[in-house]
Amino acid sequence: MTVIDHVTSTDYVTSADHVASADHITSADHDHVTSADHVASADHVTSADHVTSADHVTSADHVTSADHVTALIRPCANQINGSFLTSNPGSFLASVVGGKGESTPPVGSSCVPSAVWPRAGAEVARSRNEAMTTKKDFKSIVRDRQRKTGESYTAALAHVQRERARLLGVPEEVSTAPPAPARVEAAVLKVGHKSTARIRVLGEHEQITLRSRDVWRLAPGQIITLRIEKRWTFRGDAYASGKIEAATVDIARLGLDPLPLRGGELADLRDRYENVRAPDPYAPIWLANTAEPRACYEMHGIAWGAFPDDDPFEGGPTVEAVELAEAGDRIGAHELLMNTLARDLRCLDAHAHLGNLEFDRNPEQALIHFEIGKLIGESFLPDGFDGVLLWSSLYNRPYLRCLHGYGLCLWRLGRTDEAITAFERILALNPNDNQGAWFCLLDVRAGISWEAMHVREEREEARRRKAAQRARKRLLRSDDSHVN
């Protein structure tokens, strides 16, 4: 055992990876270090400028494990320029969990740098490299435990962090173990194509980008129950990841301000439109809905996509989305409609056209879009509303589209009673029936299924094409006879 009487003038102790022997401590300055035979595994003392006192390093005969390193480190923590010696806790934890961190050098080995110390620039670079090595070592410890126990990375990380907190004497209540996932409810504002959605936690104003495998089933305007596993911020934007446990439609909880209605003047619809008379089967419904003058209203422009700060001479985002879809760019149309709803969920036309995009391939998902648009539109109407929303008023069309699409989805899914109610509602709001709701209502009441109607329509379309071809041939023969 080597006993050092005096340690003098330790100006710069930098990056001493392994202080294996007391023989390498030179130039004493009247502070006493007693009985320091073997200080092994002191790789955690990095870039310690100005070691001013070693009074408290006593009786460290054989420091060869993490427990001894901790016992040595804690008393000396405040002596190294006010910074904790355990800047690399991952290394000494290697002996606890068997990771691939730096190993303890043999007793008596010498790893002290030469007397020619590196310059300041090299010190900075070495410090950065050591910080990166520290992170890699810590990860390797977690990965090694994960391989041995079969735990998930999160479970292994929590164990290693608890062990580190125990060795350092950190109280358990301030341990760095990850918190339990939080369960929140949030409004869906937008759904992307890459497992992402834009949401707003109820009671908060900040929009969050959610990453989850289940977002493809969501629709803007839904309320989801979300188990958040992680939240972070990147370049000023908020992010979260987690699991979606439930999704419902509850318009009242969205906190939307109803858009005001315009108009309200009474109008005699029989004077405005062509009357429907018997024997037309629609005549009884027409006569009932136009018996008295009714108040005519128009919805707000936002329902159609006419935002106050947009160019009034442009068609609006929903018109552009329809043009993209007709040109074959369904993805572009979908993205534009989603961005519109992230801007304002009260744009009913965006809900309607999202339902149209989904209708052929996924009527269940289309039904959600139409239903949300319908319910948001109904929130604009007063209780017991008995006025009309005529198709001739442009801003009424989005709500009528949502109602019509909603009825078609219900019919297609076999929910005929609800489909009848939807089609009757359209005829009450717009008796002139510019959407053909009466013909749908007639088939549903007759018990004709969606599939049977579709087959009938295809046969009728084929007959019309053949009739048109025969008419063209007759016309060509007639022209030839006149020429001759």
C-alpha cells in the first residue's frame, strides 16, 4: 500500500480515464490523501479542471466495483470544480447489469496521459467524444439486459435507470424512470397518409401531431380516447405517440361555435318552382311540403369553403379538391380536404367530399365523414327548425350533400329505416329535390336493396347505350340516302 503525504499543485487533471495507482499522482500541495492503494475504474473523472482539494479521499484501498466507486465519488463530488464525478454513470453500471461498457482496468496498470497535456481545442473535442461514448455505453447496457431477460427496451431502460438511481442515492420519487402513459381525450382535426393525425387534446389549445398505427380509421371531427406514451417538441411543433383506444362522434364536445344562418324571408315555393301533380308518385310529398309559405335560409360561406381571408374570386379549396379528384389525383384531393378541416372543422363541404372519396371502396368510413358533416350542420340550426335550405343557395349545398351521402351509405349498409328518415329530411328541406332523393326513397320503401338497385341501373344504362347506338346508325343511313 502506498501512502502519499503531500499532494501539491494539481493544475489540470484532464481526461484521466484510468487512475490505477497512487504512484502517478505528483506534485503535492499540502493536502493529505491517505491510504489510496488502488483506485481502479476511475474512468468517470473527465476533464476535471483545477482539482483544489483531496482532503476527503480516504481509505480507498481496493476500489474495484460500482459500489466502491459510488462510495468514493459521493464525498468528492463537490471538490471537482462543482461538478458531479459520475458524468458517465453508464460505465460503472456495467458491473451491475453486465453491459458492454468500459471495463475496469487491472490493478496496478498505468493509464495516465503523458506530461505533455493536449491543447484546449483537443480537450473540447475529447469531451464531445466522451459524451457520445457515454450515451453509447448506456444504450449498450440497456440492450445487453434486454437480450438477457427478453424484456422490451422500455422495461430494460426503466430497470437500468432505477439501478443507477439506487447506486447514486437518488430518491426514488425523482428517479428518471419513464412515467406511466397518460389517457386523454382529443378532437381529430386531420388525418394524414403516413400513420399521422393532427389532434387537439380537449381543454388545450395546442395542436399535436399524433403518430399511431390506428389513425387511418379516424375522421376529422371524431373524439378519440388516446393513451399517450410519449410527448415531445421538435422545431417548435408538438408531437405525441400512443395507442387509440376508442373513437366516437360527439359534436358538442368539439367546442365549435355554430355558424349563423342568413335570410329567413317567407317564400311560396309553389310559385317559385314547377308544381308536381298526380299521377306523379312524388305529388303527395310535394304538396305537403309546399302547402304554406316557408322561411328560406342560407348557411354561412365557411360551410362551403369560402373563408373570409381567401380570395373571393377563387373557387375555394373544396372546388379545387373536386377538380383534383376528377383529374385522377385522389391523394392530392384527400390532402387538400384534410388541410381544410384542420383549418376549420365547420367546412361541411370538405366532410362531404371526403365521404365521396371513400364511398365506392369503404362505405363504413364514408358514413363517418357524412355523419360528422351532417351533425355539425345540424348544430347550426335552431331547435325545431322548420325552414327550407334550398339547393339554389350555393352555401346550402354542402349540408344537403352530407345528408344525401349519409342516406346512401345507410341504404348500402342495410340500415333502411334510417335511410328513409334521411331522404325524407332532404325532401323537407329542399322540396324541389335537385339531388334525386325521391327516387332513392321510393326504392328503399319498396324494399329494394342497394345491390338490386345497382344491377337494375347497370341494365338500364346498357339499354340506353344500345338505343343510342341504333339511333346513330339510323341517322347515318338517312344521311347516306340523301346523298345518293
